Amino acid sequence: MIELFESDIKQEGRRSSKGNQLKWETDGIWYKADYTGYEGLSEYIISHLLQKSSLPKAKYVLYDTEKIFYKAVTYNGCKSADFSGGWQIITLERLFHEMYGRSLYKEIYSITGLENRLQFLVGEVERTTGIQSFGKYICELFTLDAVFLNEDRHTHNISVLMNNAGDYRLCPIYDNGAGLMSDTTMDYPLGIDIYKAIDSVRSKTICDSFFDQLCTAEKLYGQGMTFFWSAKDVEELLEADTVYGDSIKYRVRDILLEQRRKYSYLFK
């Protein structure tokens, strides 16, 4: 357990459709408290399973679960090393708004056709930042989101990094806490039939279907990544955690194995 203080509180220029978690930074480590359910467990399990994928380690942030004591309250949550390296985290929504004074999210959804929407998004980011591999990056995000059911990947929650000279680079993939149906407070309470509920989870980047987003990205930019994790890997990661209870762990295990079956073409 870590005790944190008001002086450690950090506010970011990102918005979540689920509300804003308490976040802290101290000694180069970021901490996040659960807000709607088991976001910390989702961050932990997703990032550790990415270690068993074709995605290079430099492309994602690794999280571990943590109990956080703050103002006489103990929270479940997670921690990660500061990945910014002194660069500023800029959301795509902020980037587009500062350039044009308009909402990128609204602009995307005003366009007809998923390929057109995605090509517009990728083209605007590459033209504005000079990053030339954003299509592959977005396909990696869509792959991860489809497999792990991250329902909070909108333009306020996809970022690039910018340094003081105004140079841009890709941001490591982070903030997957809304995955694995972690919202037990509002949308996916404990005890529901997860196999029925899985079909109700919606994406947000270019449409409300994870499958359609992923198919569109793969058609334009190729397959994003391959996974190598097994049921045994999931069991071992869940067993290693000491913060969350068994009922939540069983649910996460069942969701992961169902998603592995559903997207079996992505696994080797």
C-alpha cells in the first residue's frame, strides 16, 4: 500500500466518458484510483498480456495493481512509471481544436463511411504532427480495444507526445482501465451474464462496433498485432494479484477467454 497526499494530485487535459479518476504522481510513478469498478485490474491484466504479443515493449505502458491510501480512505487502483520523458501529452481532440477551433470527434462523425472517417483521422494527425506511421498505430489501438473491450477510446483519450521544440512522436499505449467491462457501478454490475453483456459493449473512435473498426483498420493498414497469451497466462497473472477479490478475477478470466475465442485469428 502507498499513502498519497493532496500535493501529489495531478490533473490531466483528458476527458473520460466514465468520469475522472483520482490521479497522483510522486517520485516518477503515476497512481490511479478505481472510479467505477476494477479499472486498476484491467490496466494490470491488459498491459501484462501485451507482453505476450507482437507489440514491442516501448509501445505500451506497463501497470501493476496497488492499494492507495488517501485522506483516510483506501482505494484499489494501479501504478505505472512516468512514460512522458519530459514530453507533453496532447490529446487528438486538443490538437485538432487548437489548429482549427473545431471538434475532431464531431468532424469524424460528420463523414460518411468508415474508411473515409479513418483516413480523415489518420491524415489529419500525420499532416499536423509529421508522424508518418499513425495508421499502423491506430490499427494497434483498434486491435487491443476489440480484444479487451476498451469502450473509452475516443479522441479525448488518444494522444501524441510533443516536446518543447514542437516535435511530435507516438505516445505509448496507455489508459486501458475501461476495458474488460470494468464498470461495475453503472453499466456492467457484478452478477450479470457476461456473455450477453459482451455484445452490448460499444467502441467510440470511428463507430460503435469494435469489429467494424478493426476490420476497417486492417483493410487500410494491415493486421495490427498478434497475441501469444493462453488461459494459463491469464490464470497466473490473476493469481499474482493481491488487491482484487476472486469474484472479479473469475469474471475477468471468463471475459478474456471468450474474447480470445472470438478473435482467434489474432492468436498464435
